[in-house]
Amino acid sequence: MDHRLSNGAIIVETKAGNNREAFTVGLNSVTTFETVAYMPEFQSEYGIGWAGAYDNIENTNWGPRFDGQLRQIGPTFPEGYPIDTQMVPYAPIQDNLKDFYDTGITSQNTVYLNGGDEQSSFRLSLGDLRTKGIVPDDEYRKNSFNVSASHKLGALELQATVNYFTDKTNVVGSRIGDQDRPLYWFVLNTPANIPLSTYRDWENPNSYAYADNYFNAYYQNPYWAIGTNRDNDQRNGLFGTLTADYEINEWLSFTGSA
């Protein structure tokens, strides 16, 4: 029996010796991470507003020059409202748009069994793939089962394969809000002094992330967009092939498949 560990794989192999039969059990495991490398470069000298005037419900960066003072963003809430009118420093926030995105993680694990001798061989594998996307709440999962076998009878060799998979996709929709825009558009329409990543709690009516409390009068909270606009898909597939190869001589053979 032989044990090996290399490059995220664990392999256990047994051999019977004289008849050259072998049996292998293995595990392949791969994990990858992904992040947003960069966002479009915007000016960071002027903040929320339009045509040089401060506007606390705007979605553009054309207000007065930043001065670092506390200023109101969003609507003015009346006395007795569950939350106070929101005040934030009038200063650019580094990576305020980039920080909206998560670190994506993909994990793929495959368990397999191989066996065979001079006349026959087989392989069976089970796969599990899971992805957590860079967009919050985006997910993908796939499970697969594959089996193949071959057997040689003199000049005739038979091969058969069966593949089955099931996968589920849950991602943000591509047309969101009153203007049917993609999610990226909602992120970009956020002024440089807005702490975008603090608006995750969009279902809480006592938070600034809630629809009625959100600062932007023209575009909805991107976290609301993620939570209320989902594209879900589920698929299943089964495929199989059967191949026969008959060797007439060293330079001629017939092959048929179905």
C-alpha cells in the first residue's frame, strides 16, 4: 500500500502484485480566492451635490470641495423618529465602492476510485464544487457523479461512461430598480463621502439602510438590490456513451459509439 500527499491531493494505492491489478483511492481539493482588483478612478476633491452646491440626497460627486466637517446626508427625520438624521464627515472615504464587494471563495473537492488490470479498467468519481461570489449573497453549487469502465475481449474493446450532475445558481438579477439597471450602476452612483458598506441592514426599518431612510433619492441601496432581485436556477443532467472498438490489424480498426 502506498500513501502520497501532493498539491492538494491525497492518494492511497494498493497492488495485488503478480496479476498487476491496482486499486487507487484519491482526493483532490482546490480552494481559490478572488477579490475586486480595482474600481474606476473618480475625483476625490468634491463630494455629494450638483453644480457646486451641497445636496444631501444626491448621487453625484459635484458638490462643494471637501472640508472634513460633519454634514447631513439623506432625509431629515422628524422628532420622535426611531433614528436621528444621518450625519457623516464631509471627506472622501478610501475604497468606499470597492469595499462593497466581498472576497469570493471557490472550493472544489473530488473523491475518486480507479482500478484495473491488463484487460479491464474502471474509474468512479464524486465531485463537489461551491462558490461564494464577490457580490454579497451570490452562490453557486455543483455536485457530479462520473463512472467509466472498459474491457478488452481479444480484438474488441468496449468502453462505457455515465456522467450525472446537479447544480444551483443564486445570483443578483441583471435588471434592478425603476431604471432596470445592473447592480454595478447602483454602486457607482454613490458619492465619495458615503460609507456604502455600512448599509447592509436594508431590512431593518430602524436603520439608515432601509428604503425610506436611505440617503440616495435617485438610486436604491445596492444591498436592497441584492436582497430583492435574485436569479435562481437549478439544473440536472445525465449523459452516457457506449463505444466499441474492433482492431482488425495494426493499422486498421472500426469504432462505433452511441
